[in-house]
Amino acid sequence: MTSPDLPAELKAALDGKLRGFSRNEAAGRAASISQIYRSGGGSTTIRSETDALAYALARMPATYAAVTASLNATIENRPEFTPKTLLDVGAGPGTATWAAAEAFPSLTDFTLLDANDALRTLALDLARDSTRLRGIAYERGEAGAALAKADTADLVVASYMIGELGEAKQRALAELLWQKTHDTLLVVEPGTPAGYARIIALRAHLIALGAHVVAPCPHDRQCPLQAPDWCHFTQRLQRSRAHKQVKGAELPYEDEKFAYVALTRAPVDDRRFSRVLAQPIISKIEITAKLCTPEGLSFTKVPRRAKAGYARARRWRWGDAVREES
């Protein structure tokens, strides 16, 4: 499994951009941009080099961790998948591209799409000295228009971007993303009820068009969760000193909550796993785990007296794929 922490090359590139850069100014801009995002705004507020770098310092580590966790789950269920081409839609500073490059050594061709000039410039600067990413193609343009002109790719990723669109545009973009997907599409959104709603709507629409779920679901049927519950996961990541300064944080780590779906054109043969939907509750008597199974939602109880099963269940973590042979 790929580490959720930023790769050394990317850390070095970010550190290089930070030389002579005011951390206090970055912190102020990062707080302002984060507030705009939380209130439903988009990346149009990122206009300068300072804005772009502040955004990258505040959000790149968490976005990278969430995309990496989603890719790890995809690989776990499809270990034979070896994509050669990547299409990163709404690429921003290139976070998902870095994550995909780490997860898939097979990737050789990288195309990024985004309308934001400042984020595009930063992405190209960060990739300039990379052994694998220095030759990326970064096309500037609004997501739908740029995507319509793009070639198909083995792996298409859209991370933290469909929420910037209205509902009608989200549906149209979902269809276009699927048209450009030669094999697998990964969509990642914030782990909020609204983010989950966008994921589940896209999932249902594309299944109707012939897609099959690789992860997180162990089935292609309707999601068994009922409101106010929602499907989301969490990934812990370590904070660098610069990251803590920009976020105004004291803790040395951050937990990023996210929702995602990975869809493929080929049916997924192995449906023997279940997905752990929350951190299991461990007591002296039993372990209770909330699972999404091929048959639906299950609250599984593993008694302590079942020593082997109890020992295995103690290792279960939120987001794990738990197979029958486990």
C-alpha cells in the first residue's frame, strides 16, 4: 500500500517554493480560502502565486492522503490493474497526479486539466524536477470543455472538484468522465453528507450506464445506508511544521474525512469482501463491526470466545476490505 504522506520529491519541491515566503501571509490566505470552500465557493478565489501556495500547503497533504487511500482500496480489489495513461480532471496543483504516480509505477502518460492559471503554474513548478512528472501535459480550460477535447485514459481521476458545479452540470460531467474512461474512474469528495450525496448520485447514474463498482462497495446495488447516515472514511496523515503553521494547528497529525467511488468497465469477479464502515467497537465480550456486505448492511458481532475470529476482528480498521478468508 502507498503511504498517505507526501512523497519526498513533492516535499522538496514545496520546501523550495517556501524559501523567502511569509508563513503568516500564507496562513491568512489559507484561512480565507478554506472559509470560501466551506461556504460553497470554488477555486476562482485563488488568483495569485501566494494564493496557490497557501492552498497547496493547507490542502495538498490531506487531498493526497484521501486520494491515496482510495487508490489503495482500488488496487486491493483489482491488483491486476496496471494503467499507462492518467487523466486528472480539475487537477489544481496536481495532487491526484502525484498520488497516482506513486500508486501505479506503470503510469507513463499524465494529462491534467484545470481552468485556474495560478494552480496550473504551481503544478508545473512542483513537477519540474520530478523524475517522472516533469513531462506532464497540463491543459488549461473549464472542466467540461477541456474534458470534451481530451483523449481517453486508462485511469481518470476527479478529486474534490464536482462540488463546485451545479447538479445539472454534475450529471453531465459524470457522463463525460465516463466517456473518457478506458478502464477505471475514481471520484473523491469531502466526507460530508453533501459530498457523499454527490458520490452516490454519480455512482447510481454511471452504474445505469454500465459501470461496475471496484471500491468501496462490495456490490453494484443501491447503497443500503439511510439518512442521516452516510458513507465516508478517514485517513490520518502527519503534519509538517509548515503545514501546522499554515493551518494554525498544534496537533502533529490530521484526520481527513472523504467519500469516494472507483468504477470500472469490467465486472468485478471477487465479491467476497465486506467494507468496514466505522471503527469497530471492542469490548471484553465481543467486537461489533458495521459492515457493507455483498448482501447489504450488517452489524456483525464477533464474540471473544471465538478466539481466532476475535483476534482477526481486532485488526479491522475503518475503511478496510474484510474478506471471507480473513
